[in-house]
Amino acid sequence: MKKYHINGNGEAWPCNATKGSCPFGGEADHFATPQEARAFYEASQSSFPALPSHEKLEPPYRDTVLPPNSESVRPLVNDLAELFRRFEGQRVPWIADDTFSCDGGAVATVLLARKHGLDAELRVGLYVHNDPEVRGEMLGLERGGDESEDEWQERLEEDTDGLMEEHHHWTVVYANENTPLVFDGNAAAREEEYITPEEETTDRYLDGAEYLVYDPTDDVHEIARDLYPGLEEAIEAVYADGKRSE
């Protein structure tokens, strides 16, 4: 029977590991449905330890370099950085470890983008990893002290086999210049930019995966109220303060 756990991005995710080898916990951390995993997440927000091989990431969206012809999203980027700063380390359901939670961060981005008059869409699908070493790091795999480079690469390929596609949430924001941009609050964990033109991501971000946390076509305000209590109020405060400082 398929089981679900909470991954390093703070989302309910199907477990594909062999029995006893999952880096996200033992039997007590796995659940029969994504809803049960989500309930566990709600009760355990911000309690997930950083993955063992991760160094602490820089706060998301701080000092972000924007793609060409997308300066219109700068106020949104600044507000996302401020939203994280205000709640970093707190038990809120849109933050996991040292970045935004995968699903909650996408909802926060859409809500803030629309406050700024930008069109934005929630996306749910698969992220396709192309680097087994980066994927292995995210899964907590480490090279043994007595392993040769060839042995390590062989084990890395074996341990990440079937795990290179990750269920994921992200946001597409349309800049005033009509440039679709992928906003991904977890990008730094994969050593990527937080904001990338959508045309450059088609090999990595694939729409159409099973909805495990929410249906992205539902009303985003209803999603926020149901799953991320306090997020709408936090966004209102951050947006208002940002407008006053302009």
C-alpha cells in the first residue's frame, strides 16, 4: 500500500523508498493518505529538522536578481522576502525549515502577486531533478568515508533511482511585460534561482501531477483560510507596510 510522508519542503508526498530506507522518518512518520500526512504537518509545523547535509540557506527572495524585462515584480519579491523575515522560525504553516513550505509558499506568492495587481497562477505537478548528487543531498544521502568516487556515484544512482521526480508546487507570475515567470520558494535547496522565465523551465516543471494538498484551480483565498490560518492577515500587513515605505 502506498504511504505518504512529509518531505523536506514541508509537503505531503508519496514515499517511494524501500522499507526502512526513507530519509523522512520511520513507520510512525508515514500515513495512509495525504490528508493524514497533512494533519500531522499542521500539528508539527516548523518542527522538521534541516536535512543532515544541508547548510542553512539564505532567506528566500532576499537580494534576488530578476530576469531581464521583469522589474515590475520587484515589489512582490520584496514583500515575499519581508513575509519570510517576519515569520522565520515561527510555527506557521507556510514556512518549513529555512525556506517557504512548498505548498504554502506557492499560495502566499499568488495572494501577494494579486495584491500587487499581477496575474498569478498556482501550479501543481512534478519537478524533474537532473543532478543525482543534488537530489541525494536533499534526501540526506552522504558519501561514506571509505567509498571511492566510483562507488559513491554508483550508490547515489541506485539510491535516487525512482526519486528523481518530486511532487511539487510552484507559482507562475505574469510580469507587466507579459513575461511568465516561475516563482519557487524552494529553489535554493536545489541550487537554483528563485525566479526563472517559464520558457527556461519546461524540462523541469511538469504540470499534471495528482493533487495531494489542494486543487490549484480552487479559490486561493479559500485554500488559504482552510490550510494556512493567519496567512491572509500576514500578507495584508506586509503589503500595507510595503506601500507605506514606497
